[in-house]
Amino acid sequence: MVGNRLALFSLALGVCATFASFSGCKAAGDQSQSVRQSTSSNAAVPDANKISSDAPAPEITGGFDGNKAYAHVAKQVAFGPRPSGSPAIAQLQEYLAAELKNYGCSVEADTFTADTPAGRLPMKNFLVKIPGENSGIILLGTHYDTKRLENFIGADDAASSTAVMLELARLLCRQHGHYAVWIAFFDGEEAVNKQWVDPDNCYGSRQMAAQLAISGDLPRVRAFLLADIVGSKALRFRREENSNKGLTDLIWNAAARLGYKDIFVNESSPIEDDHQSFLKRGVPSVDVIDLEIPYWHTPQDTLDKISGKSLAVTGHVFLESIKRLQAK
């Protein structure tokens, strides 16, 4: 999904060589950063109705319920691999639409097709629109498809960020702030080929950015906050170098204020991801992503790797960041 990113790590070349038969490297940066060692085995997917997590009480994380988010991850992985155009992603699309409707959200679906190395594939973006008092828009986003790999269920990439956005929608669809808050769920972020080579990636975010430009809404977007791979038990976010610096500072300062300086660290690396579809069109954008995971794009990206606490921390920081953006 995130374009040649594994060059970030000293083990990147070895990882890419080892998994070349089913994975492609995504974009990268500092090769001196080593990949964290996994402490979990490749466990079977638990029953989504019999799950537990380490999430703190919602009152500790601004109302964000890490247990609810964890349940959303479990539900997604229970569908199995979910690449664009698959029967499983169609099931997930029905789930997303039903959940957002249950929250009372106003949601629009954009069904489109994309020319890919595997042929023309059907795709679908969802956009939740929460009105505000003024014309500006704070845009949040995630992708919900998984990499086209055998036995890859993508608990962290990208069920974790999709779960965070669902829980944020549950909270935010009941609120109206100074600015509108829109929440995007992108299809087709992952490259269809093994390797991340433009334009074989970010199909959904390119589609939405183009549609917002046509509708005239794109200039109204004051900030785009992207979440991607946010559920690891050893969560650690580095600053993404392509992201807007002022927006990155706002999020990292919010995290420090909430006591999460050890998770939102002051190191940096460049990463290619859905935020670039908006950066290229002049929208201040930031990518919150943890790619220091040893199970990236492998069958070991399973539910046992996910922490409800990490989901809650991510959601808490997003909520605080939205508050700060609403006050600007």
C-alpha cells in the first residue's frame, strides 16, 4: 500500500528479497532504522464475537472507545483478504455503509472503475459529511482495501486505521463544529502489482481528490489527516517528511500534551501514501503511519498483532487535533 516504503529500515532489502514472491516494497527513507522484532506468532483469526483488548476506558481517551475499534478490526479480518474488486471487499463495503448509517452519519458512496495491471476493477469510496458552521472542511481519511497477496488479511494494514475512522465517525457524526468534518474511506490504495510504481496505487484517493476539485470543494479543505497502520502493540509514529510541517507539528504537539511523546516521536522519514493525492493539489496534508512493523505485507499481519490501546491512543490524538483545528 504505501509505495516503496520499506527502504526506511536497515532490514528493508532483506525483507523485500525474502517476500518478493508475494510483496512489493513501499516508499522509504532512512535505511539505518531497524525493523522492530515481532513478539507474536502467526495466530489464527479469533472469533469476532469473542474478542478482548487492552484498551483503556473511553473517558481516558476523550470518549474514543478502543474496544469498539478493536471489534471493527476483528470484523474486517473475519471477511478474509479484501483486495479491490473482490467478493470480500464487497462484504466490507456493506459493513461500512451499515455502520455509518447506524451512527446517523450522512455518507456518500462513489462507485467507479480503475484501469489496473489486473484489468479494469470496480472500486468504491465512501465520504462521511458532518456539517460545520462555516465553509471550511477538516478531512480525515483511511484506505480499507488490502494488498493483493495470498492469505493476507491486513489486520494492521489497513483494518486498524479503518476501525479508527469508524469509531471517530460514531463520535463526530453527533457533533457540529466551527468547520465541517469529512471522513473518507478510500478503496484501491494498495498497488495491484507486487511493486509500488505510479500510477498503480492510490486509486481511491486520486479519484476523490479529482472529484472534490471538480465540485469546487477541494479549496475548502483546510487540512487532511490520513491514518494508516495504527494498531501495533509497540506503536511508534515517526514524522512523515512529505507531510505539511505545520499540520504535523499540530498533531505531534497534541500527542505530547496528551502524554504520548514516546509514541509520536521526533524522528522522520519520507513515505508515499494517500496523502500525496491531496498534497499534489495544494491541500495541507499529513500521514500518521507506523511502518516499523516486521509483519508488513505478510500473512502474519493478523488480529493478535493489534492493540486496542494503540487504536485508542491514535483516536484520542485525532480527536484532540480536530479540536485544535476547529479553534483556528
